[in-house]
Amino acid sequence: GSTFREKVAAVRQVWGTILLFVIVLGGIYTGIFTPTEAAGIGALGALGLGATAGRMNRSSFFQALLDSVDTTAMVFTILIGAIVFKNLIALLQFPSMIETWMLALSLPPMGMLLLILLIYILLGAILDTMAMILLTLPVFFPIISGLGFDAVWFGILMVVVIELALISPPMGINVFVIKGMAPNVSLGTIYIGVLPFVVAQILLLVLVLIFPDLALWLPRTAS
């Protein structure tokens, strides 16, 4: 194994990365900046670390910019498609049709909640996070409130299940984002790679469903 001195030397080589990690996460959790601002700070910090370490020249810098533009264009193409689809189904009054259909089922409260979570998983194949929230919240929230479920708890469940939906085979939209970033990797390999995260997310969803206090103790403490 490595000696203590070798470990200290290794830490010295990555101190900048550790510091950047602390600044980004620390800034988010202390409320100094938003996650979006943290992403910009992290990117700028990584650029500075690469420049000061002598591992970035003009050619690699411009190649990184081109890769960023390519990835951004791919992501925005997906988002634009999701927004167009969102406007289409809103125009067709699809959300109100779903609400009428769900209320007509006369399911018990937990059955209705599980049905809503299943709908989110299916929507993850065609919609991004923001589109899912904007489209479904006006439909599902009154139903959830009428059934007597805690609004904060449902919000947390919704975030967890949307995260699951975006990576669930066979059509999780984030899987195709990853494919665009790594075109040389097959979709089968990507699906195998995300399976542990799918399992972990399912376990998290089950735990929050069975033990609501896991999600609610912190908001209750803050209030």
C-alpha cells in the first residue's frame, strides 16, 4: 500500500479540485449562489485549474469549447422538442382529460398516488423535467390535496420519481443525452451503466413512500 507521505503528496496534486468541490457545494448549501450559478463557477474554476496546471493549450481550449457547443445544442434540441410537445398536449386539453379520467376511477388514496407516480415514469420517455412539472402539477396537485396527502411530501416524491423516469429504460430522456455526449458508447452499455442508479432510485422512492418522515423531518425542523 501507499505510505502516508505518498498519500499527502497525492492530495497536494489534487488540492485545487478538492477546493473547487468544497466551494461549489458549500456555496449551494449555504445559499450563497444557486445551483445554476454554481455550475458556472465550477466551470470557470476548472478552466482556471487547467490553465495554471499547464495542461491546457489553445488547441485543447477551443476543442473544449466546440464540445460544449455540440453538447449544449443537442440538449437544447431535446428541450425544444419537449416544449413543442408540451404546448401541443396543452392545446388538446389533454391534462384536463387525464384529471377527469383519474377521478372517475374511484381508486383509494394510495392507489391514486401510485397511479400518478406511474404516469410520471411513463412521461419521462418524452418530456424533460420542467415540462413534466409544468404540465402535470396543475392536474395532480388538486387531486393530491383532496386526498389529504402532505403537499411537501408529494413534491419530494415527484422529484424522486421524475429523476427515476429520466433514466428508466427503454426511453429515459437522459439516456439519450448521455448517448449524445458519448457517441462511441452503445445504448446497451449506457442502459447497463444506469441500472444501479435505477435500482437505487426505486429503493429511495419506496422508502419515502413507506416512511414519509424521511422526507419531512428537515422541512418540519426548518419551520
